[in-house]
Amino acid sequence: MRGIRVILGTGLLLLAGRLPGVLAQDKVAPSHEYRYDTAKQLVVEGIVEEVKDYQCPITGTVGSHITVKQAAGVIEVHLAPATFMKKYEIVINKGDRVAIQGAKILFEGKPALLARTVAVDTTTYAFRSSEGKPLW
């Protein structure tokens, strides 16, 4: 009897349209080739050129990313799942001056960063522990 209630409850939620947001963020298995390596940690400072969310193989879900222009060029920064950003009301905008502590990786043939912390003005957002473990 309990199993029927769960099925009916799920069906009602779908009919009510309450799950499309969850279903839209189809999870895929995160890639293990993009691990946070504390030996490759560095600090990058620059200006945010672009903010975008997309299905990311690193987090395995829709992730938030920023592109930062620095003295050495442009680099993409992988922040966290979009749901994490929304839950903690983390907003990083185009034009923000940022200081990012993260681990350098090679993503789709280009240098990128897995963010551990991002400082914007006087606020610092944490995305990973000091060992590089995700906080989401």
C-alpha cells in the first residue's frame, strides 16, 4: 500500500509541474579525470568576462562557470553546480574584479581552474575545502 502512495505522489508532482526544474538538471557521472590537485593550486586575479551555466562533465550536473581575463590571458573557471550557487545566493557578475584560488587543469584542450575560493570585493565564496573536496 505504501508503494502505491509513493507512485501516486510522484505522479501528482509531475502533473502539477513541480519536477521539471529537477528533471532539467539531468545528472551524469562526474568525470574522474578532473580531480582537484592541491599541488597545482594557484591564485588568479582578473576581471570576469562571461558568466555561464552548462552541463558540465566535471560536476556531473549543470555547473556555473566564469571566464576571467587576467594578465596572462583568458581562463575558464569551474565554480560549482548551479543549484549550489542558487542555494547560497552566490552571484558573480560580468565586470567583477575577482581573485580565485584554484587548481589548474586542462579542460577540452585549454587551461582552466577548479575554484576553491573566489573573492569578489570584500566577500569570499568557498566552493571546496582546503583539501579540494567539493562543498556541495
